[in-house]
Amino acid sequence: GNSVTQMEGPVTLSEEAFLTINCTYTATGYPSLFWYVQYPGEGLQLLLKATKADDKGSNKGFEATYRKETTSFHLEKGSVQVSDSAVYFCALSPDGGGTSYGKLTFGQGTILTVHP
Amino acid sequence: EAGVVQSPRYKIIEKKQPVAFWCNPISGHNTLYWYLQNLGQGPELLIRYENEEAVDDSQLPKDRFSAERLKGVDSTLKIQPAELGDSAVYLCASSSKSYSGTQYFGPGTRLTVL
């Protein structure tokens, strides 16, 4: 079945540091890939997505590139801020139709804390 | 545009009691999802609706969980009777009908079963 593996956290950084959160997946075909962010006390918000190989999703300074050859979708940001402190989830949605359509499979989440 | 609305935000009940959660999706979104999020884990799909039809309920524990979306708009998820292990956050999400439609999540209902 489909699965998503994220690097274990928590991750603690100083403001303006470089961020990488690793994400690898297992799925057949060409799933769509997502990063969601969950701020304290809030629901999940879509951060960025990519729907085909070599696509780069980007938003709010965050980037992730869909790498089919390494089945990865690592999240990066060049300079983190205190306001980026949150839980980050990598997820996939399988391609094709049928009952699996739209079924997001999430990783376990990575807690990011950014200190001033 | 209003987001996905869920209520209540928090619920504390005794074990063996019933509980219900309500979700109103984004206007015009045909697809509605209920997810379960245990502490320190990613969300797991419980059930997915296309309009009023439950098209994927394979992960819903049907002995105690039930859900409905009678008019294809808002939805209710019920647990009866609740068990200690049901303590978690219950998330609702919705999307428009497109192949890689983005799912928009509500704030969730945090359930504590004592």
C-alpha cells in the first residue's frame, strides 16, 4: 500500500537558519504530493503541492521538488522565522480513479521550533 | 470565503457515552472527508463522501462509528459508545471535484474520553 515517511523530529533551529525536512514515499504510478502545515490550535493548511515528476511546489519561501527517481519530496526553506514554528506533514494522493481517489496518506509529522 | 467549519472544538465525555461531531464544508465542495488524528501522528482517513454517497468507508469502525451527509452538504460523525482509545482529534476536510483537488481542513474537534 501507499506510505509516507518523514524525518523524525522534533527539529529546533535558530531564526534565519536553513531548513530541510525529508520526506520519502511509497506508491505506484505518479501520486500527487503535498506539504501541509499545522499551527498550534489550528487545522491543517496546504503549504504547497506538486502533481508530476520534477514539479517544484513553492509558497511562503518554502520549496519542495517532486523527485520520482528517489521517491522524495523534501521540504526546504532558506531562512526560517519564529512564525514558521509548527508541525509539518508530508502527504500523497494516489493517481488513477476508483475508491483510492482523493485518499490522502500522511507522514507522521515533524515538529519545527524556531528560536529567536 | 468561509472555510470548513467544525463543532464543537472540544468535547469531554465519559466512556460508554455517545458523542457527535458536525462539519460544514466549503460552499460548493462536493467531496467531504472525516479524518482521525491521534497524538503525534498524521491524520488517517475514516470516510469520504461524494455528495451524499459514502464512497470510501473502509477505515470506519462500523461497530461504534457512523456518519451521515443526508443532503450532500454538512455531515455528522457519531461514536456510540465511546471508548478511552477514541480520544483524538477528528478532522473534517472538503474539496472540489477535480482529480488532484486540494483538501481544505477544518480546525478539528478534540475529543477526550474519561
